[in-house]
Amino acid sequence: MTRLDLTREQILSFRRRAGALDARLPFGEESLRRAAWAGLQDSVPRAALLSIHARVNGAGPSAWEHPSLVQLWGPRFTVYVVAARDHAVFSLGTLPDAAKGRTRAADLAARLHAVLDGTRLDYAQAGERLGLHNANTLRYAAATGTVLLRWEGARRPVVWTVPAPAVDLADARGELARRYLRVFGPATAESFGAWSGTGPRGGAAAFALLGDSLLPVRTPIGDAWILAADEADVRRGGSDGVSGGVPGTGSGGVAGGVAGGGSGSGSGGPVPVRLLPSGDPYLLLQGADRSLVVPDAGQRGELWTPRVWPGGLLIDGEVAGTWRRADAVLTVRPWRRLSNVEREAVMAEAEALPLPGVEGRIVVRWGD
């Protein structure tokens, strides 16, 4: 099959549109679901909230607690916020293929269910009751789809059990791969295996499940795949400032908010700025995928550090620097000289961040 040639601009424009980063969506259940279409990593406390804020207009400090959302140990046993109706995708979709791994997950889940007996408990205490040397072992049970949690960040997670989803395992894995391709595509089976934690074999098996729904493409960093249904959207290139809705729902939304949500400032409108948190889907990349988003090797080293990653500063569709926060102070390190309009837009976006527990005005400090 002939491979479709895609440019960097086409790929990044598609990802921003698919990820609702060009234009914020109106607040509501469907918008929250779309923001979490590939899950929102929450391993850095309240990162998921800031990822929601970057995509959904009017998202306040408690947006991550919306009744339509849940927390769980998802891909790579990392804390994620996902739509409650998609819980099976992000749990069963990560269940190990090997019999040994599945047995361990099922056994832990059954034992945890018996210990909790319908209650909620600090996961360290739950681990002690199960006789585990390390309570983190409980994470393996989450892949059964029967374990949910609540993690405040400053405290240890509280866990409880729920009925097993009535979803076929292959369907869950295939849907997880489709979500990945929609948000991270073009992509490979190997990159999906790494992101999902299912490994090379799991990634290959998932892509095999998708069969004819995949379309081969050639990118500046090598051959990859997209969903055939996304071909027209990927070909578009550029950005029109309007984000589509959750695939299959027909819902959509137009930007709003202090920093604006349009596709560019060429028309004299507001400069679109997003302060993406550590682990945001747009930045949750490995290997060569990083060079597509940030071509400069030195800048890649500043964004994807060996330790805790900083957040990424997105201006007019390009990652233009990093940021970190200490209480109410944001230190922004741009990689180029920003115009006065851009600096004002960054400060407006910072002041609009829905940071729980932070009183007073957010202060922006500019790093070297």
C-alpha cells in the first residue's frame, strides 16, 4: 500500500485539533470526555486539572472531580483521570497478555475486593491487610477494571472496588489503540506498546486488531500509521481555530477565555497560549517523537529532563519554552524573545490557571 507523505505542520496541526488545543471547548461532560480521550496523566498532583483547563473553557479548581470523570491506575500503572464511561478502555485495555500477569491481576483484585468489603481504604493500609511488602503492588489489580482510586496529591490514594466492566478484552485493547492514534498519531505499534505499558508484543497485537482501519503514512521521523478515518483531517494542515467534538458524537466548541483559543495572531486576535503541565498528552512522547515536536536537541533536554519534567509553554502552536510552579509563583523560561503581546498573553493564561489551594494572584517570573 502506498504511504501518504505528511509534513511536520500537518502532523502537529492534527494533534492540536484532535487534542482540543487550538480552541477551548465549552464546559460540559462531552468536552471533558474529549479532553480525556487518551486519558489525562495525573501523576504530578493536579496535572490532569491543568490539562483540562488547557482544553475546556471555564474549568475551575474542581473540574477534575466532575461526576463524569474517575481516577485510576491506567497505562503504565500511572494515575490517570478518564471519563467514567471509558473506564474499561483504560483498565482492561492494559491487561497483560501473558497468563502469569493476568493471573496476578485477577488474584490481587479478588483479594482486595474481599478485604475492602464495599468500603474505601488508604491503599497503604489495604496493602498491609493483604500482607504486601509494597502497597504499590496493588496497581496491578487495576488492569482488571475493578479498582478505582482518589488521590489528592498530598495524601496517599484511597482505593475501592467496583464491578468488572462487561467489555471484551480485545475490544478494550483495540479501542485504547484507536484513542492513542487519534491523539498521538501518526504512531507505531512500538510507541503504543511503550505508552500503554503492554510492550512490543501487546502493541503489535493491538494494531493487528485494527486491521484495515489503519492507513500507512510517512513522516519526517519515519513510517507510521494513522486511523484511516482521520486521513482527511490529517491532510488539512494549518488550523481553523475550531475544535471538533468527541469522535462519533458530533459535539463541538469554539474557544473562549482570557488568553483566547484561536489558531493564530495574524489577524490581530489574541495569541493562543497554553501552559501544558508535566505529562500532558501533547508532550507525553518518547524517542524520535520528541524531535518532531521540539526539533532543537538542547531544548528537548530542557523539556524532557531525567527527573520530574517541567511544563511546556505552547504559543501559536509551537512549544516555546518551559515553566515550573512554586505555590503562586510561575517561573517561565522562554526559548526565544517574546513580543510584548505574547508576554501579556502568557501572564493572562498563568493568572487564569485554576490552582486549588492557591490564594491571591499568580505571579509570573521570567527565567533566563
